[in-house]
Amino acid sequence: MSRTTNSHQLPDMDRTTPEPEVTPEAPPADTSDDIQHSTPLEEAAPAEGVAAEHAVSSESSKSAERDGAEEATAAEEGAAGEAPAGEKAVGDVPVGEASAEEGTTASEGESEENPAVDIDTDAASDKVSGAQEEAPEEAPAEEAPAGEKKTLSGEAPAAEESKAAETDPADEGDTGTDEDTSAGDGPAGPPDEPAAPGKWRDRHPVAARNVGWTVTGLSLLLICFALLMPTSAPKFTPGVFLRIPVEAVLGAAVLIVLPRRPRIVVAILSGAILGVLTVLNLLDVGFNMFLGRGFNVVLDWVLFDDAQSYLKDTMGNGGAIGAVIAVVALVLIVLVLMTLAVLRVSNVMTRNRDAASRVTLVVGTAWVTCAALGLQLSGPGIAARTTVARVEDRVNRVQATLKDEAAFAKEAKKDAFGGTPGDQLLTDLRGKDVMIAFIESYGRSAIEDEATAAGVDATLTAKNEALTKAGYSAKSGWLTSATYGGSSWLGHSTFLSGLWINNQNRYRTVTAGEHLTLTGAFKRTGAWRTVGVMPGIQKNWPEGKFYGLDNVYDSRELGYEGPKFSWSTMPDQYALSAFERLEHGKKRDKPLMSEIILTSSHQPWAPIPKMIPWDQVGDGSVYEGIEKAGKDPADVFYDSKKVKEEYGKSIQYSVNSLIDYVVKYGSKNTVLVFLGDHQPLASVSGSNASRDVPVSIVAHDKSVLDKIDDWGWTDGIKPDKTAPVWRMDSFRDRFLTAYGSTPVKR
């Protein structure tokens, strides 16, 4: 290598801001004196060049994306590697100039191999000079391995790609999905040390690429699932998801054309909204399964309190808390995952804008074609607009609910018997002890479904014979309940008020008013004492006043000391035994009108009590062994076959308890009206089951049944399939009219 370099040999270092040329003085012929008088720093110049190599390498790695100076660094390192181990700097040249001169020489050598490299000599000189000041004295010079020069010089294309990627406005700001194009995470180590490990995706590019595509694919599937999912469990079939959601096509088109910031905002909002809609769809699935209807976003939030109470009763306090935590976690997971999924797909489409545009155009064209031709796979059309239609339906239901609230308030004020004086009500039942009993979940499916019909029909036949032997007669028909699968109080209030109470808002409206109920009609006459036996009520029940009951016996006042049977606080036989002890068996100056709710047939139908001799019921302690010997709810409720079998057995138990009570404790003045409040949930009754429930009137006095001969009901306590079917809200007026009541509107 030459000790001196003329300025005209240097390439153009910076085309935009050229630096002044430096022409170092030529050294004297004899350099021995220069060597003797040189400073220690000058003597260490070759070693300093090696140290400068590492300093420049570090700096160039940090500034690669800003000014593209990797080539200059590579040139410096190449020059330093070629220098002889014992070469020293010229004594007459200042330290900064000597460093610049050596850098220039190295640049020349490198430029011969790569003449396209542009080097900022001023920046390189400053870095070398700084490295010389920090380098230790007499540092031995080491020759850079040939591989290092190749690696560093190979960074230039990667840096140019990274810089080009940064200037792309479509991808600006995207993180978490773009591949890192840098050579490593930090400066290159010394030649004799291993290179610093890079990111995982750099070490395993194939695996990283596969993981990226997998995440993108799962995100797309999650979005399509949310857009196409049905709201009823039986409709979850493969054909439902083999459709084209128009919402996905429109959303993709919008996200592709939006600039970065608006795109991110729209993607986040879209993901959050889609997550909320997914949660509402899941609620629809649950409500359809249990209540036979979708979730009402205006009225049904209050039902969650009842659901928690049900879980506490069936699973215990710990189980209920765990279930609530699981539900809240599920909601949060759905919202977060849906938002991240939309963001992921949005970023991928933006980075592949041309391909995404083509795919969106093709899929959109396919949707229009399928919609125009009405193409179908198996049932629903291939061109789907499920989410749009569902949003429209929810909006319509909200509007209808708000309108219904005002309309029903006016309807509840109208009453055909609201102004009837007491002496003109129920004149043909005076002197009779009237019992109105509701059997929980006693629906038409209990009598007609193959899984339950055999046992229930046998019980009804046997109990009808027992009634006949005791001198009783019966007639039966069908009523269409206002509720399904649950919310029993809606069925009770509909039957007793003569109003269609099919939601919580209507229930609140009617119970807050003064509409005449069937039980209230008995009270208005002054001829009956009215009581309620409500074993399912475990707290104060202000509605008792609305129903016109003189006294209400809830679970706390019936004296039960035995175990709970899942949700049911006590067996039906015990509740009837307590009624006999507290009210019916006592001497009275008036006949008794009672409303009794039997709860042993409430889901989950395990464990089920067993009939025991009436004189052994006592305080209920006898049921301890029966409850422990019963089946576990978890083993029954989630088994489609077992749950139907146990449901049928629970209905048999309730019917046995009620009819046996009438046969044992009834009298010639006993009149029994009993019915189901609603059908069991869809997993038992079937997804297409009706809302019909059986209703029967039993009386010892045949003249009581003669009053309803024109109803067309079936003889006995089992209604025929062809028996009349009425809406449940029509019963009150028919009953009042049949037994001598005079309509007087209020």
C-alpha cells in the first residue's frame, strides 16, 4: 500500500455536498527520525485502524437505513484488513488527517472492486478519528477475515430494501406482520466472536412464514364464522358456512382503499362491532335453546340475575361464581380476538394490495352472480347477507319493543271484568275449595314425545282411574303458553290476568297496575280466603298483592328442613303436605282458593324425589337419603337421551304428588285446575316443538264440569291430540264467564 495519496486519485465522495480535497505533505526520504519522534498515538495508528474498523462497523449498522452508508463501512473494514501488521502512520501528518488518508486509501481499494459505492469521507473520518482516541496503545493489528468483508458488503441491498419499504405509504406504520429486513439486531462483533443472534423469524424464516400464513388463515376463518354463524344450535351445519358473506366483500374493499390511519381506525371499530354481534349471536343461541326465542337487547338483561340464581341453586355458590367468570372471560376473548383478526387481515391485504384487490373483485363478482341466479347448496343461498339481515332484525325488534311498551300499557287498562262487583263474580263456584296448580315445564311434549310419552301416559291413565274411584271427574284441553323453556312467571301471569305477557317489560307493567286476575276475582267476592304456596320463591315477592292473595307461603315459610333437589327447594309432595298442615287442613269460616306452584319438574331434572307415605313426610328430613341416592345433574342435563328420560320421570312425580293429594285430602267441594306453565327447553321438547301445555279441570261435583261442556275438552286428565287449543290469555275470561261472572268494563 502507498504511503502517500494524491487528491486527484479520490473518487467523488459526496455528489450533493462535496468536501474540500486534502493533499497531505510528502514524507521526507528518511523516515527514521519521524519514527523516533512520533507520538505513541501515531505509532499505534495501524492498531487504531483496526479499532476504527469496529467503531465504523457499529456506527454504520445503526445508520444503515438513514443514509445508506453500509458500503463506506465495508470499505473501511476491507482497507484495515489489508494493512500490514507493522505499518505506522506518517509523523508529519496530523492524527485526523492520517486517519482520513488511511480511510481514503481503503476506499480506493474497495472502490476498485465496487466502483458504484458512494462514501461520506467526512463522516467516516470523524468516526475513525473518534475510534483512534479511544483505542488502547500498542493494540495489535489483526487482519479481518475475508468472510467479514463479504457479509458487511452484502448488507447494502438489504438496507436499500428496508429503506424502500419505509417510504411505501401503504405499509407505513404496520407492525407485527412485516418481516425484518435488517441483517441483525446490533453491530457485528469482533471477527473472533460469534455473531449476535437475530430475531426468531430471521433464524427460522420458513417456520415464520408458515406461522404467519396460519395466523392469517385462522383470522379469516374467524371473521367468516362470525359473519355466517346461525342463531340456533340445530342450524350449525357445514352448508351454512360454505357461503359468501357480502359483508366480508364490502369490508375488504373499504380497507384496501383507505389510507393507513383511517384504515387502522376502521379495522379496530369493525372488529369490535363484529365481536359484539358475535356475543349477541351466542346469546341468541342460548335463548333459543332454553326459551325458544332470540335475545331481546332491551328487555332480557334482567334475566341474567335469574340465571345466576339458577346456577347458584344447581351448582353451588362456587360453581356460579366460576360460571360467571368464564362467561365474562369468553366475552372479552371474543371481542379481542375479533378485533385482532380484522387488523391482521387488513394489514395483509394492504401489503399485498394488488392481489387483494383482484381477489376481492373476483369474490364480489361471484356473490353478485350467485345472488342474481339464486344459487343454493342445501337450504340457504350461497350469496349471504346474514349479518346485515340480523342487524336489521335487531333494530326492528328494538323499535317494536319500544312501541309495544306504550301499546300494552293502554291494553292493560282495558278489562272486560274490571268493573264487575264482587257479588257478580264466580257465582257458580261459591262454597267450593278451588286449587289452581302449575306444574313446572309440563308441556305437550311430555305426553306426545316418544322418549317420555310411555311413562307419562301410563301415569296419567293410572291417576285418572284413581280419581274416578274417588268420585272425581275431569276434562282436559290445550293452552298455548306465552313463554317457552323458562320464565315461568310469564306463563303464570298470562293465565291469571287474561293478558299476553310474553316479556319482562309487559310483566312489570301489568303487575304494577290493577288489572283483575283470576285469583283476584276470588278475593274480590269476599267469599274465599286466598293463599299462595310458592316454594320456588326465596325472597320477598311484592307481586302477591297484585294477584290478590291474602297470604303467600314462600320457601322460607313452609318449614322444610330437608335437602334441595337441584333448583327445586323442596319436593312437591312436601309442599302439598305443608299446604295441608298450614291451610287446607284447618277449620275455616270460608272456602279456600289456593294458587300452588309445583317445582320438582324444573330443570335440570336430577336428582328427582320419590313418593313416600304421606305420614312420613314430616319436616322433610326424610329426603336426605333420597337426594343423595339421586342422579347428578351434570350426568343428566348434557346427555340428550338421559335428559328426556329424567324429564319424563319428573313430570310423573309431580302428577303423582298432586293427584294423590287430591284423592287423600280432597272433598266433595274440591275443584282442581292444573296445567303446565310452559314447554321444557328445546333439547328436550325439540327445536320445532309447539308452545302448547295441557290443562285439566277436576271436580267431585259433576255440575262443575257441566258448565264447560261447550268447550269441547277431552274427558279425563289426558287431553286428546284433537282437543281444542286456545291461547293461554283467553282462559281467564272463559272461566269467569262459564262460572257465572258478569262482564263490566272498567
